[in-house]
Amino acid sequence: MSRLPDLEGLALLAKVAEERSFVGAARSLNLSVATVSRAITRLEARLGAQVFNRTSRKVALTDFGRRLAERGARMLLEAEEAETAARELSSRPRGTINLALPMSFGLREIAPIVPEFLRQYPEIALNLHLSDAAVDLIGEGYDAAIRIAALPDSSLLARKLRAMSRFIVASPTYIARYGRPQSPSELNVHHCLGYAYRARTGTWHFTHENGEQVSVTPTGPLSVTNIDALLPTLLDGIGIAELPSFVADPYVIDGRLEVLLPEWQLPGGGLYFITPSSRVRPARIDVLSDFLAAHLSRRA
């Protein structure tokens, strides 16, 4: 015999006692009469005592059954109250969200909009984990993550927030010193700076506007685990780097960096809001997803 109490049997006992019939209990719970009857029979066998006296016309609680039904009714009421409270919690945007996100992107684009989110949802608290290293959402206890990738992990639920372009860039100083590469293959003789957490390994894959494809494995004097750490060396004219648009754009606009090989495209990526696979998500996760989609899509 299982040591776990027969909670279903106790709840059905209380319901049959309340309705004073198996049919009434089955109807109120949207169950078959046979299901209710089997549960009561199982409970009686488990306890070794009869809870109902049955006749062809009616059922009546035994003294043992009456005492047990009273306890079952209290248990059923507490369970219903617990479910009601849980539904309220899950439907209201409240509680703590543990969110993992890339450091550079988080500092540039997430941190500035956090105050607005917290004002809008005062019952939500955010724990932001800023790191370029990929995290195991389920294993490390995160509710969600923001990832910049060519493709999201298929085992998770992913909402694309916007497209994310990448460019090969260099400073005017570097170009004046070493020349401007005219094709991806020429990058093999240039000083290329590396980023350890690239989603597509250490190879740069290029596609020309005419369809030609070339892959290059760059080498150079510096590799980092955070994209911002490349900028001083890049701006000083020591190397070439691949940068996402959210990092490169301000420097390209003001002329401190130039886009190289503009007729060659790197694989298109995206910005994704990732959550563990689940049919039901707390309201706090849904409102964060909607908030980020609304604010980050404006910056595409």
C-alpha cells in the first residue's frame, strides 16, 4: 500500500456526502459515476472499513464515514483555497524574475529601461545576471534569458524580439596602416580580434550578394570574453573585429570605425527572449516578454 494518503478518495467521499449521491457528486465534478464509485471502494479497502451504507435507492454515511467525510470536507476546502490563491498568483504580474542576459547588451539596452518596467510593475523584482557565457536556464534556476544567436535552442521556447546584424569593422587608422581587405580570404593575413562566446564558433562565414560563400578562421593578438573589451584595441588601429550592430553602430556613425567588405554578409542573427518549455507561464514572465518586445523592437 502506498504511504501517500488517498487524497482523491477523501475528496470524493466529502463530495458524495455533500451531494448525498454518487450521481450528484459525479455531475458536480464532471466525472463518471463509475470513477466516483471506484474511488470510494478503493478508499474503503485501504482503510478496512465501510464509509457508506448502500441500497438500491440511496446511500447513507456510516458513523465512521461521517467522521472521515468531515475531515475530507476540510481538506477539500483547503485544497480549493490553495488552488484559487495559486491561480491568482500566476495570473497577476508579481514575484521575482531571474533573467540572464549578455553583459554588453544588458548594460546598453536593458538597464536603461529597467526603471520604467519596475514603475509599471511594482510587484515584480528583477534579478539580472549579466554574463556573456551561456547559462543552463533549467539547471541554474533562471526564469528567462536574452540571447543573441543565429538560431535559438530548440529545446526552449524562443520569442524573436528583433533582427540582429553583425559587421566586420576596423578603424581608419588600421586601414591606413595595413590596407583595406577586398575579400574575406584576405582576412587571413590581417590582425583579427576574437570573441570567445561567439554562437557560431571561431569561424567567420561570409555570403556575397552574388551567392558565393567563403569561410575564414581569423587569428590575431587578442581574444576576449566580453565584446566591449575589444573596443580600445579596435579603435587604436591594432586589429579588425566582428561586432554586433548594437555595439558597432555608434562608432560607424561618428566615423571612428568603418564597415569592411560591405558586399559580403555574415549570417543573420536575432535577439531572442528564451524561457524553459512550459504550457503555463507566470504572468510576470509574459509581461516582461511583452515589455521587452515593445521596447527593443523600436531600436532595430
